[in-house]
Amino acid sequence: QVQLVESGGGLVQAGGSLRLSCVASRITFNIYLMGWYRQAPGKQRELVAVVTGGGSTNYGDSVKGRFTISRDNAKNTVYLQMNSLKPEDTAVYYCNAATGVIGSNYWGQGTQVTVSS
């Protein structure tokens, strides 16, 4: 069974930084589009950033210039470096692995990020 395990969330003051990690198991990692999404209370889940197997990236407008997504295919791991954090970044952050093929879309359990003002 595919597993995505996130870590690195926590409480940080505004302007601070956090680094999230997501380790994937039981998938051919390098063919998957890996992404981070977030969901704040009362809001829909939204895209934070995605990275292709080859390293091409795309970001949500609200995090451009502050967050950086990267991956290490040898370690089956995707990272999200979050800098200049704002209170509005507070949310549960979810790791996602997808190929676009029906049935090949997986989610982690989520990790809480809380940014205090």
C-alpha cells in the first residue's frame, strides 16, 4: 500500500521558516508529480506547489517567492521550504503524489503549520 508520510510542521512566528518533508513508499517515485497542498479551517484545499520528476515546478500565487519545493528521487522525498511565513499560511499541509492516471493519486495524513502574529 502506498504511503506518504509528512513531517516538519509546527508553530512558528510570522517571518520565520519551516521545512516540510514527505517520504513516499511503494511507488515508482520518479514518475510521480509530487505536490504540497494546504487546507485552512473553513476553506477549500488549495495548491501550494508541485514538482515534476524532472524538477519543473509550479506554485500557488500566494506563496511565490517565499516557498520552494524540491525533491530527491534517490530518497523518495519531496520537500517544502517555507520562508517569510505569514499568519495566513496557517493550515494543514498535505503531501500528494499523482500520475494523472485514474487510481494513482495519493495523499498523506497532513501536518499542521501554525504561524503566530
